[in-house]
Amino acid sequence: MTAGTWVTVAAVAVAVVTLALNGIWARKHHVKQTEQFYLARYWNIIDRFPKEAMVNGPSGELNDAQQHAVLLYLRLCEDEADLRSMCMVSDAVWQAWEKGIRSQLCHWPVAGQWQRISGGDLAVRNKGQFKHLRALMATDAYDPCQRNRPGRWRRGL
């Protein structure tokens, strides 16, 4: 092969590698944007919780707006786990979210509503809902994203 052919092959190889890396970078950027959007939703909902929830205050009755905020929080958690099942949440962020979700589901005011949905008076009506939250609470090491390590790296996780 001539020198010109080698230069062309090298240029094509560099272009292919650059294109692949650009795709991975774009995917990582998309994942980070998604995570930031859900973090903003989280704080918007948490700001509606009773002030006693910030210090794990005493359990008590919630007014309608507070009950609504807790239900929005549970939906947010299910949405986050659903995003993770589509591998749109990074490993590090999922670890933090999972820890927070597990904690909130066991503390007031979320625990009371979760108990009603998962096994109490609302369980029958919500049987097909919250599949990820149910699996998360039933399994110690639940991860909705089932991709292997190389597949996660290619997706920017």
C-alpha cells in the first residue's frame, strides 16, 4: 500500500473512533440532564412535605396537600426506578437514589402511605402499580438496569 492509502485508512480510523466517543459523550450528557431534571422534581416535592419530616418528626395525620405530596414522591421514586430500568440513570446516582428511597419508605410521612399501598387498604387498587418499589423493598440488591458492565459503559452509565 502506498503512503496515501495509509493516510486515508488512518483518517477513517480516527473519524470512526471520534464518532463513537462523541456518541458516548452525548449519551452521558443526556443521562446527566435526566438526572438533574429528576433531582429538581425531588426537591419540589420534598418542599411540600410537613416540616416535621425534615427531622423525622412524630407520625401524625397529613392534610390533603401533604398526602398528595407523599403520593407524588412515591410516583417520582417509581419513575426514577423505571428510568433506571431503561438504563437512563448512572450507577453512582442510582446507588444514592436507591439508598434514599429505601430510607424514605421506612420513615414518616412516606412509610404510612407506602404501607397502605403495598399491603394495606389501598393494596388491591394499586396491585399492578409500583412494581419497581415493591421489588426494591423485597430484594436487598435490586437494580432495575440489567445491562452488563460494557453495555453500561457504552450507554454512558
